[in-house]
Amino acid sequence: MKTKTKYQIIIISILYIAICTTAFAQGSLSENISNIGLDIRAAGSSMSLTKDIDEFPPLVIYDNKVVEMNDTLRVDLTTPSLITRSNLAAIIGVKPKRIKAYRILQGKESTLLWGMRGHNGVLDVISLSKYRQLKKHGDEGNYNIIDGD
């Protein structure tokens, strides 16, 4: 990381602490924290330290590996009818014929398996070879098999 960028992050952190301290001194921090925002931007990337966890998209998994998605792509777990082989293939970046089944995890089940990353739900997609492994061990029961498109 360049020295200039390090100094910018340090200065931003100090300013954030000063703002939080001022907000706390003026009243309840929980009342004022909603007005405070801190975004860090560097060449080609950005990060928000004040983003609400409920704003994060559901986690997408393919064969037990996290699929990194950009912020513009969203998965709607409330409408299973939109989950088709071609839609899943487009999200994951594989050919449609590589997808065999999926399951939707929400609540305690998703956070137990994937931690806080699974807070807003998990779309777990598996390939034919992974499905065969699960079937061999008798663990394929809670996946929805995708036939056709």
C-alpha cells in the first residue's frame, strides 16, 4: 500500500473517532450514529464502515466455495421460481449443464454454516459431481434438483 494511502486512512480514522466522540458527548451515541457515515475510497475500490448488515446480499455458494459477486448483482431468495439453471449459471459463471441442484438456507441454519456472511441467507448450488458425492453419503436430501432449463 502506498504511503500516501496509509496516511489518508489514518487521517480518516482520526476524523471518524472525533466525530463519534462529539456525537457521544452531545447525546446518546445510538441516536446520532445513524447520521454518521464513513466511506473509504482508494483507486478502483471502496469500503463502507457504516453499512447495515441487512443491506448485504445473500451469500452464493458453488460446490462449497463462496462466489464473489459485485454489488450490482442481487439474488432474490424469496422467489424460488426465478431460480433456474440458466439464471444460476449466469450468477456463478459456469455453463448451465454444470449445475445439478440448489438449496436455500436462511436464519440459524445459514449463520451456523457460514457465519455472519450468511446472515441474509445462502443460496447453495452444487454441480453434478458434488451431488453424486452427497448421494453416495446419503446427504442429498435437502437439495432441489434442477431438471431442464
